Amino acid sequence: MKPKLDTLELEADCACGAASIAVKGPIYGMFLCCCPDCQLMTGSGHASVAIADSDNVRLTGKLSEFSRLAASGATFTRHFCANCGTTLLGGTSRRTDAALLPVGLFRDQSWFAPNQVIFHRSHQKWDILPDIPKYETYREGL
Amino acid sequence: MSTKTGHCHCGAVHFEVTGEPLRMAQCHCNACRRITGTGHNVQAFFKKSDVIIHGVTSTHDSVSDKGNTRIRHFCSVCGSRMFSENTAAPDAIGIAVGEFDDSSWFKPQVILYNADRPAWDPIDPSVDVHEFM
Ligand SMILES: [Zn+2]
Ligand SMILES: [Zn+2]
Ligand SMILES: [Zn+2]
Ligand SMILES: [Zn+2]
């Protein structure tokens, strides 16, 4: 892990400014996910995700949440601004200490270096991915 | 003429499209990265009269760099990215490609705001690239 990820401090507002997130490092996982759920949530070919400690995340504003059963058997919950729909944070019941950050939310993304693609089995051929290891489904330990 | 179908994550909003896309685009601007949470937004634009939407979306308006008003639609139940409208092209509607049941027909014709593209998000070099709009 690069030392910078241990001391990273991130802040972002949603598109309308009614909600915000502040995160402190460490970042201990970075990946892309091509699962059908991530395609639906993002409207694009994959989600870009960084994992932080949920204790290091502060949210403000009125958020809606949506939960669904993930392919891994866990319940995945996404928190989004009720006014503009911007997703601020995701979480999984399998690891309640993990905060799943939508990387595109943050203006500075230079720190992000995904090291794997998961759920590559549902990858769309029009979606260009970096040259990193690709896995057909979920990987334990994420 | 083939019909394209799609829906949001929770199914409260679904849609049908007849006809072919007017334009297919990938945008890396700050606004598109923020609302998708990833490195870019991909949309296919159709004639509004070719699109039937079932269910109710919520909208959020913003002003584009050109000074036009963009109206972005999302599902208020699940937060999925759905549609966009722009006052500069009132007869067209953009649909987030990730919402289609089958998007194998999609291929971006243009890449916008390449200047804002993160290093970790590669592009197809054969596509027409614009540094800004
Ligand atoms: Zn908002
Ligand atoms: Zn996924
Ligand atoms: Zn929905
Ligand atoms: Zn954009």
C-alpha cells in the first residue's frame, strides 16, 4: 500500500450540494466491479470502488437508502442524496466496518489505482477496462 | 425495427425505445464522474418521441459549461441514473447505457472532456476524442 493512502483525506458534495461526505484514510482496497447491479446503479459499464474504514466516514444532509441482496449473499446498501440522486456511500452486511466509496464522486482521483476487476463475467464489450487482473465473480477478502 | 428495453435497479422505472440512437457519447467531466461515481458517464440519445417511460423519476437541474440547463433524472427509490435532457436539444433524451437490458449495440462515437479523464480510466483510441465538450 502506498503511504499516501494511509493519510488520505477526501471530501465531496453531491451534485446539488445538499449532502456531503468526508473520509479519512487508510484506503485498504481499490477495485472495479462489472456486476449487473453496479451497471444499473451507475448507468455505466462498471463501478469504481475504494474501501475505507466506516468509522472514518462522516456524512451530512438528507440521504435515501436502497438495499438489495448481492450475488455474494450479503445485503448491499447504498446511500444517495434524496434531492439529486448522487450516491455518497455503499456498505455491505458482510463487513459492516467497510465503507465502499464511489471514487468518481471525488474531484481528486489521482490516488486511485484499482488492482482488480470483479464480476468480469457480465462485462460489456463497449466498456474499456485497464490492464489489471480480472475475475469472473466475487473474491473473498475484498 | 427493434425495441430496446431497460429499467432502474429496483424496477420502479422502466422504459422502451424504438428507433436507433441519434448519438452515443462517453463523458469524463466532473459532473458526470460525480453522478456516476466512476470515471465517466455513457449515454445514448434518442428522439423523445421514440421513448416510452413507465414510472416516475426525480430530477435535478444544473447548468452546463455552454450555459444550457441539463435535467438529470434518477429513480427516487433506488437512486439509479436514468435519463438526461438538455434545453439545447429539447427533442432528444439521453439514456444511461447501464440501464438497458441488452446494451451490446452500444459503442461511443465521441469521448468528451478527455482533459478531466482520470489516469486509471482508459479509452478506446479509435473513438473521436475531445479534450472538452
Ligand atoms: Zn444532492
Ligand atoms: Zn458490482
Ligand atoms: Zn428504481
Ligand atoms: Zn459530462
